[in-house]
Amino acid sequence: MTGSARRRTGDSRYGGRVPLVSAAVCPHPPLLVPEVAGAAAPELDDLRAACDTAVRRLLATNPDIVVLVGTGPVTGPIRTPATGSLQPWGVDLDVPLVSGQPDRGAVLPLSLTIGAWLLARHGTPPPVTAVQVAADAGPAELAALAQEVGATGDRVASLVLGDGSACRGEKAPGYDDARALPYDRGVAAALAGADLDALLDLDPVVSTELKAAGRGPWQVLAGAARAAGGGWRGELLHDSAPYGVAYFVASWGRV
């Protein structure tokens, strides 16, 4: 069995085969949740507001299903019911993938927990499913996920969770790395311009060295947009690195 086969888990379909009609890109720091941030919550007010705008735009396209895409321990789908927890960050708060689900079900990784939390801030969304991407997922795995997310059928929107480099300064989680700022500038430009080639060309080795958790999810988005066909427009709503970690918020739609 190949490493790719070992990491993929579960069903290969995501709520039916559906084309991508819109996307939102958000980071997934636990500090986005005010209960986690505590007194520091106002420091991320602008980021939180940008995420809300991106999600609002996503839902305004009236999708039949929302697919969350974020990093996790393996590559594959997470079906409902599923629940994330913010207990590791000091808050006794559970975040269900779908409001009113019958039980806790599978465990959501942090990225998808924050994605579900962002969706829940906007009432009851359309049916939701989730895809987790292992940090070491290779091109073949990412391409397979992208094809499935972007396959022909009904309308799908994707909320893509991913942080940029974590090496922006001496106090950053990955310490200071001179490559981090150019890397993040390239990602910001690609998200702003819906530049599929630039996202697909992100180097997985450099991304790992810079602790850029978004590399895999961004590449799934780019592949799904390409599979859906047609033109895409992007808008970068937020770009900052308040704690030495790059946070981007972007909104994508069909031209």
C-alpha cells in the first residue's frame, strides 16, 4: 500500500459530485474565537470582520452545499456528525460541524473547527461537509480531492482554511526566516488575483519549512477552481501577521 493510500480515509465523494461556484479563504487561529482570545479579542477584530465578510459573500451565492477544506492528521472526508473542541485552548466549547446533529461523531481538527465556527456565526448554512488534508499530502492526493470537489453536478461553495508562514519575526512560532515575507507576498497576490498557477506552484518543502499550514488547502482550492472551468475573480480582504503568523482572507467568485 502506498503512503498516499494509507493517508486517505473514508468515502471518496463529498455530498455528491458538485461544481465549485464560489470560495472563501480564511485562517484558523483559535484566537479568532473571542472566548479563547479573552482580553486580547479586540486585537483580531479586523481579521474576524474580514472572515465574516468572506463567509457572507460565500453564502450569498446560494450554494446547495458548503465544503470545508482544512489541514488535518490524514487526507480524506469527514462526514457528519462531527464535532471540534476548543478545550485544548482553554475554553470548554464544542463546535459541531452541523447545528443540531444527533451526536458528537468524528473529531474535527482545529482548522475545520474554526471553519464550522465561522459558518455558525451566519445562522443555519446549507448542508455542510468537510475535507481534511494532511500536511504532507502530495500532488496526486491534492489533485484527486480537487477533482472531486470540482466535479459536475449541483452548486458547491468551499470555505478553505489555512494560515500562511509562521516565521515572520523572532517571536514567531517558527522563529524568523527571510523567506517568509516573500512567500506570504506571493500567496497574497495569488489569492487576490485568483491565480491558480501560482497557488499550484507553491513548493511543499519550502511551505513545510515555513510552517505554512495553508499550502495543501489552497492547492485543493486552485485545483477545484480549474476543474470547474471558466474564469475566476478574487479579492483579498485581509493580510496581516500580528503574531508572526500570516493570516489571509479572500473571496473568490466566478467571472
